[in-house]
Amino acid sequence: MIKPTAATLALLAAAAVPVATRADVTFNYALRATVGAEADGDRTLGLGSNGDSTQNLFVNLAPRALIQFGEDWTAYTRIRAFVPTGRAAPFDSNTPDNATARGNSFIALSELWVQYNGLTSYPGEAISLGRQRVRQVGSEWWDEDIDSLRWNFATTLKSFDIGIARQLFHYRSDGAPIIAEQRHRTYGFGNASVDWRPEHRVGVRAVVAQDSGSAPRIGDTVDADSKLRNGQLNWLGLYADNGFYDPLNRTPFNYWIEANYLIGKQTEASAGSGNVVDTRNRQDVNAYAGTIAGRWRPFTEFPVAFGAAYTYSSREYQQTGAQSNSSTFSGTQTLINRYNETLRAQLGNLRVASAFVSLSFDNDAISAIFSTLARNDGNAAITADNVIAQTQANGRNHVGNGVDLVATHYFGRALRRQRLLDSGDAFVSQKRRSLISIRASAFDPGAAFGPGTELDYRVLLEATLWVN
């Protein structure tokens, strides 16, 4: 059953929206239907006994409705019905699935929120409450459906948002648990940016994450889904760009520069034999990460783009836990994981150098990305969302090389973007286009995984139809 808090959110939304006459109410709805075939290689990289390749089919239905009450009030809901034949992990954040119980059919409440934009006369100002998609540029801080309260404010030259969020439930019929990283965690977040010259922006963002409860104690028995780290963490980031993540931007050269700092306190437990906690350490966290990236379009008449990016993260760095790492960095409208679709690495003890080339026509887009990954400390682990093999404490730094190829054909004309939902799941946007795409990704493990490893891969053929 979907948790009863969903009903509570619905009641809150209904209570918040004022009574309007029928003439004041407009209703829009749409259905995003996706059929896919996915093939995954050996996620243990040939080192385990449970990493055989798999082939699965899946159907993903995502109906949504947008209701406008007069000029100032809006309500939105998005449902997801997911039916796979086996384990089908997402390739991008259009089909988020952060729960541990993959391979199950389920119905989920993805979004249900109410929005009020009458606090000021600015059209880009709004306050929203409920379960909503919190997304920030780059998707390396925020890209998550989460229960939250947000205030967004945007003008031509400056914008900011501030909010609080907590993952209360997944609202899924299969009862899948919240991932350990987000369990019992409350977030406060903010972001502000200003155009210091036309089409060039500088910004600052911050996140505070407070965990309730405590880490497991010595002698406790844990399992693979236990939350082993607990504390209070603070992220502060500075960035500058000129539309690097905007696929519609046709400036000859786009850049992205950011520097992030993480500080806080954390208690971490680790288990020994029998999954019994044998060590428990409280530590101060001081870590940092940064990215520099550029994309060049040498021709005005031919839509080819070349780019490169480099990301560094210190050993103790960790991401917010609400990220997807999927973005439009290659210059097309297709979301692609920044750190290889097969590995799906997270930042922390990791540095990644990438080079890419893309073609972006009106109805067709192709991207090819090559990445090489290394760790800073050859005796410390990295974190990955898809590959389950663990790096070894062997002093070797090379994690591996990744290649991603993505080709997409879009049907129909792109609709103009609508600012109201830019930061949430797009209802009227350039993404609302029927399409067919093929994704192929491979990861060749390096010396950090030790000897005897094998190439891993992922392939997805996907057809998406938008109705209404």
C-alpha cells in the first residue's frame, strides 16, 4: 500500500487552494508512456558469483495533471506505474528509482503539491508545498522527488530558491524502503545566482543535512541496507557558467566552473564478521570537490559540439544523497550520467576526466562520451550505484575507463519552456516530446579492482510516447 501520508498531502493541498469559480479553473493532463528493453552485463565485473548478465523489459506509465485556480494558485500531481520483467535500473532521472527493491512492479505517487505565486508581482516567484521534484542545475546536488516546502524567486538577471525537505516515504505500493543515505535526514537548502553580464552567471548554493537517531553501536547486527553513517553535514558551493547545462543555448563556447566545500561531524560504524559492528568512530568532516568544463560549437550552420570536463573530489567528500548525476552536459536534450552509465559513480575519493562530442539537430541527437576515472587514495573505496564490485586496498588508483553512446530521435515539434515547472517534472517543456532512443554504455575496470576483472556494459532501447 502507498503510505497514508500521501492522503495527508492531498488534504493539505486541498485545504491550501482557495475555492474558485468554474471559470477560474483550468485543467491540463498528460500521459508519458515508456516501453523499454534493457540488457546489463556482470555488475561484479567477473569477480562474484551473482553477477550474471540480465535482459529485461519494462513499461513505465507516468500520468500527470496540472490544475490552475485563478491567477495565483496551482496544483500538480504525477503518478508512476512501473512494470518490469526483472531488475531494471534507470538510465536517467526521468525514471527515478532510488529504492532498494528493484525488479518489482509498483504504483507510486511521484509528485503532489500546491503552489502559490501571489506573494509578489514577479511572474517567476512562487512558494510550493508537498511532494515535488527538487532539481538544481547539473543534478549533482538535487534531483529528487521529495516532501518539501520551497520558495522560488526569479527575474531576468537573478534568481534564488530556499527550502526544507525530508524523505518521509516513497509512496510506493511495493513498500520499498527509503535508501539508507536519506533515511531520517532533514535538509535545508538554498541557491542564489545573478547575471554579472549578459548570459554569464555566478551563484552560490548551500545545503544543511541533519540526521536524527544515531549510527549503529558496537555489537549491533546490521545488513546491506543499514544506515551506517549519522551526523550533521554542511555543503557550500560557488559556481559560474554561461548556459553550459542548457541544451538550447547556442553560444559558441559554454563553460561551467564550480568549487564545493563540505564540513560537519559524522559518526560512522563498520561491521566485521557476522555483520556485527566492531568499530564506531566519530569524526570531523572537511572535504572539497570541484569541476571545470567547457563545450565548443565551432560552426554556426552545423550543430556539432566538442567538450571536456574534469571533476575532482577529495577522499572524505560525499554528495548530498539527493543527486542523480544525470544532466544535459553533452549539449543535447538527453540526460546522461556524468560518471558513466554503467558504473554510475558518486563523488568522493574520485577524479574524473571526460571528453565528448555531440550532434543536435531539430529531431535527432547523438552523443559520444569517453571518461577515465581514478581514485585519490589507492587504499580507500569509491561509491557506485550500479557496479557492485568493490575496489581493493591495493594502492592502485586507476578505477577504469567508460564509454557512453546515446542516440535519440524526437517526434513532433518541441514546445516552449514554461518557467512555472522548470525546477520540477516538466509538464510543458522541450522535454515533452515522443521519442525513440538507444543507449549503449561500457565500463572497463582498472587496477583498483584488482586482477581478473571483466568488462561491464548496459544497453537500453526505449520508446516514449506523450499523450495530450
